[in-house]
Amino acid sequence: MRASIRRRWAAAVVAAATALGLAACGSGTDAAPAQSATGAASTGGTRSVQHEAGTTEVPASPKRVVSVAVTLTGHLLALEAPLIASQATPPSPITAANGFFSQWADVAEQRGVQVLYQGFEADIEKVIAAEPDLIIGSASGADSTLKIYDRLKSIAPTVLFRHDNLSWQELTTKLGGALGLEANAQKVIADYDRRVAEVKSAIKRPGQDAVLLRDNNTDIPVFTEASAQGALLASLGFTLHPLDSSLAAADTREGGDRKDIVSVAQENVVKAFGDSSLFFVSHSPDEITATQAKPLWKDLSAVADKRVYDLGLDSFRIDYYSASNVIDRIERQFTG
């Protein structure tokens, strides 16, 4: 990038950072939070997009999209967005060596998507160096960039979306509207729906309700019908087990606005789950085996009857790619 352009962008970032210190919120049309994204094209070669941090004019046909939310990157890849770089996480069992999630890391490599930076603290200088014409970010979760929104929007038009309160299909639809890729979003969802219908008609479901969970040892996060995982199982004809709120871990009974996960105390595992079948989210086979051997857990009828199922390491952050992988695993475990 030419030195003069670098200087102008650097100055803009400094100015935005100063403004952020003087006011907690942005100004103008970016101040009012919104709940949905719409892609209404305007006459100036842009579209007006409503998002969690306000309303932003974005290019009608962006060419250099940067993701500062790795959770959203899989959705952008499924949409075939012109993605050039993305935030990555530190490498872990659920990622490739570069920190991209394993369910779509190979797709990103094939398309030449570069690692923007690793970790959950945004590297503004690297965002500037990527020369984006549109920045996509999150307003929820560990990869949220809501606090630095003013700094990001000084670099390029920036839109932020939550990913914890809606299905992957809804999020893909929102992103498709923001990028002018509505037709791509419809195709991705239609292809997936056909696969769901195929598997739903082929599998034999257990007669018991289903519990989607993780074992954190201290507590047990359970995924509700409002979660992406819950919506996925429901689409295949499974019935989620209703949880008695009195059995939730004490520190999650009140406060917070998350509806997709409820934590259950370890001592309440038998009362909370009853005879439900258990579906483990993002655990290794060894971890699932270890959990079943723990006191209380080994008394569950699901353990005795071998109704314990593995949704795979990539089943925590649900996008088109991980959802498709989960569907394949369910088909293998419940067919025949």
C-alpha cells in the first residue's frame, strides 16, 4: 500500500481511538443498535445494512472482505464471499495448524484466505494492511469486536452480527443480505435442507428425549432449543428434553441474556437428564468415555443402554460446514 494511504488510514485510526475514549457509543446512524441485516441497494453503488452496531453503507459489490470474527468466517466461505483474510484462534484440537476451524480450513486454503491475526484481541495494524473494502465482525462471543467498532469503521465500512442467538441459516441469510449474496444464501440453505430431509427419512431415532451437552467438570452446559445444535437435532426429528430451571447451576439461574445454553450443576445430572439420550458437543471420544465413568453419570440409563452419541469436535460453532459434518455423523450412528 502507498505510504500516503497508510498515513491517512493511520491518522483515521488515531482519531477514532480518541473519539472512543470520549464517548461510550458511536454517533450518527451507527449509534442505534439493530437486530437484523437488510441489503437495500442505493443509487451510489452501496447498500444500507442494519446490524448490531447501527446502520452502515457498504459497497454493493465488495471485492476485499476481511473477517475479524473467526466464528463468522465459515458462513462467509459458504456464501462464496470475496474473503481475503480472517482472524484465527490459537491452534487447538478443533482447528488446523493455522488456527482456522477444521470444518472449513481446507476450503479457506483452496481460496487463498490468509490468516489476519491469531487470538481474540484485534490487531488493527494488520487489518489496515489487508486493505479491506468491507469488514465483517461479531457483536457476541470471544471474538466480539463491538468495543473497537469505531476504530474498525475508520478503516473500512464495518458490520457486526451476533452469532449466539440464532441458527446458522438465519445468520447466513443476514450475511448474504449484507454482501448482496442473497441468492447464494438461499442455495446453501436449500442444499442443506435437502440433505436434512434425506437423513431424517433414513434414520431410526431413539424413543427417549435428547440432551445436548458438554461436560466442563465443574458444570454441564446444556444446549437448548434456541441453540444452533438444538435446531439441528430438532430438524432431524429428535425431541429435546425439557430442563427444570431449578436444577440449573446456581450462578446461571439469573442474569445474562443467553437463551441457547443453560448450565446444570454436576450433582443434578441424574435429576436433570432422567432417561434421555446424551449427545456430546465438541468432545473427543476419550473425554466422552471418561465422563461416562464418573460417579452419577454411570448411573444414567443412557450410559447403561449405550445411548451416548458423539457429534464431533467441530460441533460447537455451527456453520454450514460443521452442520453438514454433524448430519453425516448422525446418519452413521442412527442408520441400520
